[in-house]
Amino acid sequence: MQNFPEFHSQPFNWFMKSSTLSVSLLLWLSVFPAPLSRAANGGNQPADIGPQARFSPDDFDWRQMVPYLFAAAALPSEQGIRSVLENAKVLRVFVANEIRAECRPDKGRCVARREGFTLEREVDKRIDGIVREGMVHGHRTASLDYPLQGQPFPFSELAALKSEKRQDAYLILQLADRSYTAAQLQAKYGAPYDTNIFQWYSVFTYRLDSVAYTSKAVFEVDPVDGAVIKVAISLKAKKTKKPD
């Protein structure tokens, strides 16, 4: 694994060495994600949970995750990771689409037939299961890797990391193909805060700085064809100055 030059914290270096994403960088709501369908169950008929939701890399905005990462940074490690994943629009859309696929007419079982079913609650339940089954506690850190596979989706894997001791949190995504380019990236976010070359990749860094935290989004780009390969956000809370 590579250590990304922008991030020198010990927890992140550990994660970069152990994560199955093999990332060489660090990545994303000043608003809450749009609520998913809350249609009620109607007897033995499945609730109307709608068609598969379309989602593209451009639907993802790293800035939307910053408030959730900030909140997670102050929580114990497992709670922090659960909070990040519960509010990650990428994961919620993916899980909701899995549920919709299970309820196709050719499928024999559909959770939407259960009394009191809502899609949003079922998504919450499944994300809770992902956290319980996938959480790994390491030295001073907790992490979780989750593959986004089995359906057409713009991202192929998600990883989250939370320090056991420090107030920082990370979310990393790997793109599924090479369809999202650096040109599209800059059209959405503007010129990066910093650019660099790390090994054979170009690195585009964006940054948000406030009195309470510093958050960076790092996009790894193939310099040959301009394809965005990985994206990660980090957030580090700033220590509150004690009054004189």
C-alpha cells in the first residue's frame, strides 16, 4: 500500500497499508440526502418502492459528507463509522437498489411485503448489518471495507476509517470504470486547491477549512486518459482553544 503524502496521521497510514482498496490518496453534504421512499405496505402486496435509482459519479459531491464526517469524528470509532455509512448517499442508493432488485416479479421473496415496511428503515437495517459484520478494529483505528458489486453502479468499493483516539474520520471510494474524467471533476468543483504527481498518478486536492475542522478531498487521476480512479475525503477536527 502507498502512503499518501498529504496525510501523515498514524491512523491513516495504518489504513493505507491494510485496506483492500489499495488506495494511494485521501475524499465528500452541507445538506441531508433526499429521503427514500416511505410507501406503506399494503397487505401481501409489496410496497411501491419504485424503479432502480440511477446514480452517476457526478451525483456524488464530496462536500455533502463533510458535516457527517465532522459529527463522526467526535464519536467512538464504531459509532462514527456507522454514522458515516448511514448518511453516505452512495451506500444508501446502492442498498436501496439491492432491495428493489429483490422485489422484481421473478423473485420469490420481497421484504416490501412485510407489515410496516418502509424502504428507508430497511436501508438503515441493512447498513447496520454491514457495520456489525464488516467492522475491523486495529491498532488505534477501526475500519470497514464494503464492495459495491452485483449491480450496475459507478463505484466498486467503499471504505471508512475512524481513529480510536483522535477526532478524525475518512471515507474512500473506488470508481468502477474509467468514465469519469478530470475535466468533469473540474467542471463540478473548479480548479483544485493543489495538484501533484504521486508515483504514476496525478493527484487533485480540494479543501474546506473552518474554525472547527479541516477537510480534504483527494482525487487520484490517471494522467494518460484523465480518468478518475479513486476519491477520498478526510476530516480532522481542530482543538478548541480554552478561554484565557
